[in-house]
Amino acid sequence: MQTKNLLYLRLSMETNTQEILKEVKTTGFNYSILAIIVLMALIMGETWYISNLQNKIKLSPSKQTNAPNLDNLIAIKGVVRTAGLSGEEKQKVGLSDVNFQITNIEDTTQYETNGYFLKNDNPEKLVGKCVQIIGTVPNEWSDEKIKESYDFRHFVFEYHRIALIPTKIVELNYSSCHPYYDLDTEGKTQLQGTIVRNQRVSPFIDNDYEIRLVKPTLSVLGFENIPQDFKLLIKPAKNSVWPNIESQIGKETIIVGYVNKSGYAKGDNLGHFTVTGVRPLVSNRNVPASILPEQVDKTYTFNDIEYAIFQKVSMNVVKS
């Protein structure tokens, strides 16, 4: 009886051991399958994400819009100016980052373009200088885009300008550009003051320079009832005068020329003076009180001594 029980117990233990081993094998098999399934799911998910991301990049309008077409490089020669655009105008055509333009260009396009607004660049040190710019027209300013958008189309025909992304800017000699019409007339009126840059209020207005008079010589201009906030804008009469004005920015200067009555806007408190000559003042030189600035004709230095040639009181120069 005892032998039977031992035999039964041994058979029972062998049976249980086989079932346990079978269960372990099954469990291990299930874990392997599960790991393979998870790995395949990860690979498929990553493949889908990469494919979907590539499609988004291809279809993204921002990427397509901002990427310049390097095959369409153009070279423009002209003068760097301030843009003169209002915030509202910039917003309409995506020029919020534009503060400068190149104008007085010698090249034209099918839209009779007279200038280009400079995107993604800040050529502040080149304002008033003659330059050559190599760049590309942004895709949003292409012919098709301009025709599709009323704002772009109206903007182009209103200002005769489109946008340009500069890739290279080279400063040229002033003689390489001719932004002004040469006038043969010579002026006799002399004014003394400091030449500064005027803030351009429109893309196509050439009021780039102003003189701030150091003495009350406005009576010489022949204007009546001059307001206190009167601003005298000056413009070179010739291309050869332009570099002289540029060299005197921020300096006290004597300018010679004549009043442009047709350019006087009384409502805006603006006066216009055409400059035919520029003569810098020597530093720390004091003119005697008995001599008005408009009487000084020429200044020069000889053997480190400063001299001034001036006119005496006559029928032509009236002193108060």
C-alpha cells in the first residue's frame, strides 16, 4: 500500500512538472510575439511620422513663400534710401521688417519698377550712398502672385516698387549713380546751418535732406509769416553737389543756392531750397558779429591760419 502511494505521488509530480514547463514555454512564446508586435508598431509609426512631416514641408506655404529662388538673381544699381512706408502699408504686403529701399535705379522691369524694398537686410550705414545690390525677388512678389492679390497689384502700380532680398551689397563711387537732374542755374543765397537727414514720408519723395539754421536768417529766403516749426528741405541742383551734401551730414555748413518757390508747402510748414554749392565751416571759427553768414564768400587755410573772404555792405547784400 505504501509502495502504491509513492508511485502515485511520483507520477503526479512528473505530470505537474511537464505542465509547468509547457506553461513556461507558452508564456515565453507569448512574450516574444508581443515584443515583435510592439517593435513592428513602432517602426510603422515612425515611418508614417517621417512621411507625414515630409509632405507638410512640401505643402507648407510659409516655406514655399520665404525661400528665395537662387536661379533668378538680379543686379540693381541705385541709391539706398529710407522706405517711407507706413505701418499699415507694410502690414498689407508683408513688409513689416522693411525700413530701406534702393531707388533712382537705372534698370527697369516689366512693371516699370523704380525701386525695390529691401527685405531681411539693414543697410543703414549705406543710406544716401550709390550701391550695387545682387539679390532675388521673393516668391510672393512673383508675377503670378502679384496678379492674384489686389493688395500686391495695387501696391506695385501705386509705388512702382517690389521687394528684393539682397545677397550682396557693394558700395560704388557717387559718380556711378545719377539720381538728380543737373540744373545749370546758380544761386546766390547763402545759408548757415547743420545738414541732417529728413525722414522720408513716402517712397517716391526725394526730400532726403534738411538744414537746421543756426541763426534767424529765414528772412533771406523771402518767405512771409514763417511759422516756428518751419522746416527747410534742401535738394542738390546737380549730381556733383550730392556727395558734398552727404559729406556734411551732421556738420555745420554754409550752403549756396536759391529758394524753390514751387516746392513751398505752407500748410505743411515746409520750405524747399535748391543747393548749388556746399562750403564746410572750419571748426571753432567765430565770425565777427558785424558780419552775417551770407556775407562770407570763401574760407581757406594758409600756414595754419584760417582766412575768410567776405563781402562788404552793398546794394546786393543788405544788412539789418
